[in-house]
Amino acid sequence: MKRVLIALGGNVAEPHQTLPLAWHAVVDRLGLTQSVCSELVTSAPAEGASGGDFANAVGLGYTSLGPREVLDALHRVEDQFGRDREREGHHGARPLDLDLLEYGSMISTDLTLTLPHPRIQDRWFVLAPLLSIVPDWSHLLSGRSGQELLAAVDIEQRAEQDL
């Protein structure tokens, strides 16, 4: 069994209602055991995303599926909740976005599956909920603690707001 960390987000329809339902679908589809999901946080669209504010959460569980099977299953759950990648484009508003943040301690630079997620350390809306369920989490590549990364992101965001 491998531990998986999964980010959930959405900013179309009722994301505060969609995300808990989506998490249950993820748990079922991946056959997760010992699963837990963080509380929701709200964030403004980031990295060029469009639409209204996002609801975000991070879930954790253990699965017997392989990493590509997990990724495929996450895409199927997104489809189930109305995600249309072609229509939305890379930065479009979306009802559900599921990102595989970590799969055990696997490191992959494959074009279709980069692990750990390449922007996990840059996103407070991932780090804050992640640390609420795994307080001692540290980045697999840099070794930096989640608390250190979150503090750095918070400083950058405060500086941007002061401009």
C-alpha cells in the first residue's frame, strides 16, 4: 500500500459542496484506506486561472493502485463531476481539479506524471490544508519542512499585496 496525497480544488458551481462529494468518489475509486481530508480553504484564482474564488483541500489515503492507475482514476473522477479539459484549457474555471501531489516516496520527472507535484511548495492553498492533516510533512526533493515552505509563501503573498 502506498500513501497518496491528493489536492482538490474547484471554482465553478458550488465547490464547497462539490469537494466533499468528490473526495468520497476518490476514496471509492482508489480503494483508499485510512483516508482523511482536510477542511476546505478558499483562495483567489492563482497562476493565471480564471473564474471566481477556489475551494481547496488536501486528502490522504493508502492505495494498492499504481501511480498511473491513480492518475487515471483521478481524471475519471474529474470527468464524473463535469470537468472538460478541452473546453476549460489550462487556466479555465473548473468544477473539479484533482492533483496527485505525492505517491509514496516516488520521484518522477515523466512528462505525464511529475512527482512530487512540481508546484506543491509554491501554493499556500495546498500547503495549509496539507499541513493540517500531516503536520510534519516535508518536501521529498528539497527536504524543507512544510512549515518553512508555508512561511516563505506567506511572506511572498504579503509582499505582493503591499505593492
